[in-house]
Amino acid sequence: MENEILFSERQRFKQWWLWLILLGINGLFLFGVFKQVIGGQQFGDKPMSDAGLLIATGLTIALTILFVNFRLDTTIKKEGIYVRFFPFHLKFKHFSWDTLTKSFVRQYSPLTEYGGWGLRLGLFGKGTAYNVSGDKGLQLEFTNNKKLLIGTNKPDELTETLNKIGQLK
């Protein structure tokens, strides 16, 4: 039972405004490709070359695919916490309980404390954050004085799990 999963969460970027921006940019470039490359009419007052337009369109589509694949996986087992921010972390990072001095769920400000969402470095000693949405997270403080905040959309369940295994510090 040592490998039993006590808590598990998978999060993805769900901000409607982010998807609206990405879809709008993709739609604009695809319209440009249709009008200029396929239709033969210039797209805009100072059109880029057909090759440039195709490359820019490919890059915006690739960026959108990258955002679709971003995900934050958090797992808690008896031996510690496992976290992965895919595609930046291909393997789970493991943090054992004995390397932690504190572990608790807290509310935070993604913009003012960490400058937004994603894989972030905090300002003024806040540490690192892995977050994709919301304003609640698992705060970890390590024996080497480093800090890590892992965003969560299940703060009550996470607190209950930490309390149940005696790791709410």
C-alpha cells in the first residue's frame, strides 16, 4: 500500500480569454493564407511573402497545440508529493515529506506574487510556482529554505488528504 495514490489532480489552461486570443490569431492567419496563398489576392497593406505567411501560420498553430498540451499533474502518496508540469517536466518531480518544513494550502495572487500563470519564479522570495488557473495552491517550504507553490482546483480535498496523513504543517 506504499504506492497508493491518496490525492490526484490534473489541470489544464481553461482561461476563456487565452483561448479566444489564440483562436483569433489562428483565424486571422488562416484567413490570410486562404486569401493570399490560395486566392491570389494580397492580404493587408504591406503583405508578407507567401512563405512568410505560411511559416507564421504554422508557428501560431504550433503555439496553440503547445497550449493544448500544457498540463499540471499533482499526486500525493504516503512517501511524498509528485508534480509534473508537462511539457517542461517529462518525468514527475518527487518531494519526500522529510525535505519539507511546511506544507499547507493557501490562497495567493497569481499576478502580484508570481507574475501570472505557468511555470513562474516568484518575486521577493516567494519561490517558484507551477499553476495553470485559480488562486489556491499547495505551499511547500523546504529544509533548504526554498519554496514551491503548486496550484490546485481542489483545495478542500487536498487539505483533507494532508491532514489525514499528518502532513498539514
